[in-house]
Amino acid sequence: MIQIILKAEQEKLLAEKIKMSLELKNSYQPDPHRQALAETFSNLCEETQALHADHPLTDEEIAQEIAAYRRGE
């Protein structure tokens, strides 16, 4: 079924959607637990990247690790 929406109806629908979006945004309450998890994850990523900063893995080393994983080592 095809529904034809007139311009005035489109504008009204858009205004309603914007109003709903603003209400959701204004009532948003961040979850402290999720924020802590996100911060912990971000720190873990930074630490992981820093592990090989002085001696980055070569393409050959990466290929060897992938091959070992595929062999089940």
C-alpha cells in the first residue's frame, strides 16, 4: 500500500518527531555503570596500543600469529 503525505502533513510529522527527539534528549540520564565501563574499555585500548609502540609488529609476525592460531596453537 502506498501512502501519499501532503506537505502540511509532512511538516506536522517532522515537528512531532523533532519534539519527541528533544524530549528524549532533555530527559536523558547517563548510566554511571556504563560510563565507567566505557572509560575502562577506552583505557584498555590505549594500553594495548602502547604495548607495541616501541617495537611494532611486522606483517611477517602478524602472519605467523594468524597461521599459529589457525593451526590451533
